[in-house]
Amino acid sequence: MQSLCSSARQLVLLAALAAVACGPASPSPDGGVSSDGGADTAALATFLADVASRRCEGALACMADEIERSQSLGTAAHCVEAVTAELNNRAITITEAAARGDVRFDASGAEGCLAAIERDACEERVSIPVQAFMWPPECDAVLSGTLAPEAECLIDEQCDGGSCECGLCVALAAEGASCETVACGAGLRCVEGTCAATLHAGDACTQLAPDDIPGTCPANLRCVEGICRTSAELRTAAEGEDCYSPRDYESPLVFCAAGLECHFDRADEPGTCVGAHALDEPCDTGGSHGLCPDGTLCHGPSDDLRCRPYLDEGEECFPSGWGDPCGPGMVCANGDSLCKVLFDNGAACEADGDCESGFCSEGSCAANGDRFCS
């Protein structure tokens, strides 16, 4: 399995996937297979909802020094809706593929898979719109494809140990192999053109340059004294205490405790840990401070940035502040400055910005890989 390709709409859709795919599922004595031999779609739908929840829990728990990214994730509910949409905006959903036998689901290993997803979300750069991510190897026994290489496919999860590229299952690169043109397999990442084992918190690491803080660690970990560490481990500064400025690589890696932000005026001086602004309070004034309460974002006209709730479809928006001010599944459209709903894969489009996936190919919204297929 390789990536969760794009995005769709509502969290409630997961609960309906079983009915859409093949009608009511039979009770499952082992939590993964129904009495008629098919996949237990109700259990699978529950598992996928848990995937979204754990993905967001990991990401939100590990934000430390990147206020723009943590604010763009919004509340846990905002994040879960976006991840759920991503799971559903595809030519065929995982649940539908399981119902027709292209995907096997075994719930017995679900907890280990979910824990790995939460761990990886803490280590990678999760953002909204949600970016594709690899299923960790701990999930291989839970979701496994049945299609061999060269078989026709629609999503990665259908392929046995591979990924779906341009409608065909292809094998993934092994450790030590080139990843210039082929994606790396589960548990691997592309490092300087070669597939290498993915590092986790506590693993030994190497900085590739003096100012390369992640080094060989995944994007959201820090290589500190030769060990990959989570940002959460470095959240030691209390309100009013000095903290690290991400613009100053000479500063010690000291982040603010959860719920605080490192406010700095100059890159060559330490910042100070401060709390969130109140609702409707001016933000992003006098330096970097733009932390807002849960469910709000620092946005508005450039001369009146305040902590405001996310906007609904058709509301006036401004591309200023700490992230897109429109709610999940929407974007602040350039030109008319209104929040508009993004289109699912297959819908007609005029530009990449019209699509949930971020790709408009030949007049239709497409998954990333589809765009480059002839």
C-alpha cells in the first residue's frame, strides 16, 4: 500500500460506506470477515474512521514551532473531516474494493496499525488539505491487496505489496534501490534518491548540513545530538520563558509547552512563550504572534487580522493571516475572494485550485498520479 490519494466531503459518509458498497454486512466473529466470506464492511468503516481520528491525534499532539501548520489543522473535528474526505474521494473507496474482493481486511491487527499511524503522523508534516501518506508496515496485515503487478487497479490498496500507477499495479522499490522514478515500499522513505528505512523517535540520525535540523529524521522530527526526537519532547518552556525561533538555527531547540506559541521579533534573538489570543482579538501584530483559540484562525483583511471562526461557503475571505480561512472542503478562491467548495475527483474543473486533490487534468479533477498518465 502506498498513498491515500485525495479528498471528498463529510465524516458521516464513512458510516454509510457499508450500505453503499454491498448492503448490510453480516456480523463478524473475528472482526474482519463476514459469515458469507466477504469483508466485514461495517468493521472496516469503523476502522477507517479510527484512522482519521488517530492521524489527527498524532499530528495535533506534536505541533510545536510551526504555528501556520498547527492552525491550518484547526480543531480535531476539522482535521478528522479532512482526513475522512481524503479516504473517500477516489474512483473506488477502500470499503467498496474490499466488498468486491480486491482488498482483504483483518481487524485483529487494527490497534497496532492505528498506533503506527498516530506515531507516523507525529513524525511527518500533516497539513490541510491533507497530503497523501504511506500506510506504515504495521498495517500490511490489516489491509492487503489481492491484485498482482500489471493487474488493472483504481487505488493503491488493491495492489498486493505495490501501488496503483496509471491504472496498473506496480511493484514498489526495496531498501537500497533507487526511488527516482518508483515509490519506496512500506516502512521506507526516499533519502537523496535511494530508499532507506524510515527512522522513528529515538533512532540514531545524521545531520546532512550544519543547519539541517531534521537531518535524516522524518520531516517533523529533530536530529538532536544524533537522536531523532519529537517536537513534543522539546516542549519545555513555560509561558514567559525563552524559546527557539525556527528562523535561527543557532538557537537551542527549546519549544513552548502545549497551548503556547513562540513569539519572536528578530531571528537572532530568543523568542518568548505566549498564550493564545481571545476570540475576535487582533492577532499577528508586532512580530509572529498569531495563535488563536481552537476552532478559530488568525484571518481577515491584512489591516484587521483577528481570531475569527472558519468561514462557510459563499462568505467573503482574504488570503491573509495564518492559513486558508474557509472550512473543510473549501478554499478561498482567488479573484472573487469567496469561500468555494472544492470538487471531487472526476468533476469538471478549469484549474488545479478547483479540486480537492489539487490537480485538474484535461478538464477533470484527478488524483496526483492520474494527472501524469497518458
